[in-house]
Amino acid sequence: MRVFKFGGASVKDANGVKNVVKVLQEVGYENTLVVVSAMGKTTNSMEAIVDAYFNEKANLPSKIQEVTEYHASILKDLFPNKEHLIYQRVKELFDEVKGFLAWNKSPNYNFVYDQVVGYGELTSTSIISAYLNEIGMQNTWLDVRTLIKTNNIYRDTTVNWEKTQEQISEKVNKKVLNITQGFLGSDDNNFTTTLGREGSDYTAAILAYCLSANSVTIWKDVPGVLNADPRYFKETQLLNKISYKEAIELAFYGASVIHPKTLQPLQRKEIPLHVKSFLNPKNDGTTVGKGNGIEPKVPCFIVKKDQVLMKLSSLDFSFIVENNISDLFKLFHDYKMKVDLIQNSAISFSVCVDNRFGRLQELLDTLKSRFKVVHQEGVSLYTIRHFNTEAISSLQNGYEVLLEQRAKETVQLVVK
């Protein structure tokens, strides 16, 4: 049994869907479960529907119409026969969205979000399953909400592994081609839940774990996992192999490798994870699995832009000790600051944070009542895993280094 996952970029239009067919034909699709995300930027469009529902009801019909028309254009390219049943199926799905929004009485944004946004995945998989059947690739469409059972903490749900295992064992036929959705689950009342960040990758890992799959393959528009983000670094190198531990380390520092929650179930059963190109499916790509470090062992560069560097000093030159630090971290939590780096001395404490929720000024006002505070906004945090002198020099040239921190395998530089 294999599990494949295709993201939204791979199925953003009719040509993308046809390329998924090409990939399956090239690498085989026997005993395979395919997890598919919403098409293109559909999740953003579904979020806009939820936002309009709560804040601009006059715009709600047009927001729904935009998503409907986007999928209608893909249907037209894939199914010239307008009488095909898939047209009715997609209409029914969007009628369900309209129906839910008409009868819903819950003011809970997160609940409404989960009930609406998942229709992107339900629609994409319905279209792809119908197209595969149309061209002779017989498959079974599965509603993943009947397979993955969770609690009812909407938008940040936790998997009930025991119930999920029962459902998957009962409902998934390993001997056929299966198509299902990423990102979604359901609670005990069968309301839809979502799995949060990187939810579709996590879905693939959950299914693989419960099916004791041989492997998981995530198909992307890049050749595999690179040692740096090509948007920020001119020269990048493909990593052929990464250990589970190394992948989690890279993700911790901010690399868009694989989210740790995706790796954890795979690591427990030592199921290898492949990251491959849907443009060149026969290429090896990257394998994340059991082993040590990375291959080849080259420096890996990770950058986080638009960070805030703060230096806090005690007003009376007293030591900054455990109780101060504990209070500081509670404040960072309360004001939703993600801490990316810390460094402290006897009377000062430096921290690099991500002000993603825009609450920096509130935090500064609170801190200044107890500490002398100096801060710089708009800094960048560079992390080099498996660094060498040349790698550090490449970052120091042209930047003002505000803070540096080294460990055995990792160096971090905050630069302006």
C-alpha cells in the first residue's frame, strides 16, 4: 500500500489534473491511496466566503459565485459533455455550502470555518475521481471525514487515533485505487473539523500509519527538498536523504521541509516519506526516513524575514533569573509572539520574535513598566544548519550582524 499526496498547485487547472493522471500512469497506481488538496487557491477563496458571511453579507453571493465559476471552467475543460454527472455533483456541493450558511445559527467563527472551507477538498477530489473513472482508471472516492475522527476543537483539532484506526481498517480497501481529501476530519457529532497547518500532508501520514503503508510520497513542483529556499538564495542543492530527526530540526528552525506533526506518525512505524516532482516523477527526489543527518552533508540555510529583535535589561541592574524569564515567556504567549531565538546574560535578555499577530506595541508597553527595552523591527533571522566558515561568511557580507548564537551543528544570525 502506498499513499500519495497532491497539493493545490498540482491540480490548479485541467492540465494539472491531466498531469496527475500522467504521474499515476508513470509510477503505477495499484494499491494506492491518493490524498488531494483543494484546487489552486480555493482554500483562500473559501476563507473569503467565511469572512463575508461574518463581516460583509452583501458580498457573500459574489464570493460563492467566484469559486463556483473557477471550478466550472475546470469542469468544462475536463468534461466536454455537459450532461456528465459530475456537473450535478459539484452543484450539489456548493448548494450544501449555501444551505449551511442559510440555516447556521452558530456565532463560532472556527466552527463555521471548518464546515465551509473543506468543500474545496470535497470538490477537487470529486472532480479528479470522476475524471479518472472517465478515462478508464477505476477508483473509489472516499470521504475522509468518515475515516479520521477528532475532538471538536475546530481549526486546531486533535486526532482520536483509536477511532481513526477502526474506521480506516473497516472502510479502506487496500487493493484498489482510492481518492480522498486532505486537511479534513470529523468529530463525534460528524461535524467537519480541520487539521490545521500542513493538514493535507498530515492526513497522508495519518492514513499511512493506520494502513501500515510502505511509503508516503508528497508530489510538489520542486525536485525535492532543497538546502535553501530558492526565493532567497541563488544557489541551492537537492538533499537526497534526510533523517526524521534532521527533518524535524530543520522544521523547528523554520524550513519549509515537512511539518513535524506529519513526520511523527511516520517515524513511529519507520514509513519512508518521499518528496518528488510531479513534473519529473521518475526522478528520485528526497527521501526522509531512518538514518543519520542529511546526504549530501551541506550547509542548510533557513531565513525568517521581518522579525523583531528586543533587548531587555533590568532597571536596577539586578540579575535576570528564572522567575523573570518565566514571566517574560508568559507575556510572549499572552501577546501571541513566536519566540525564534533567545540569548541572556546576568542583567540582559535578548529575544528575536515573530510579530505575526501585530501586537508588538501592546507587549512593549507592558515590558517597559518592568525593563529597559531596546527593540529593532524588520530584522532577518538566518539559521545555518551544518555550518562552515564559508557559509557564515556568505551571510556576513553586506549585512550588519546584530546578534550571533552558535551551537555544535547550528549557527543563528540576526541581521539588519
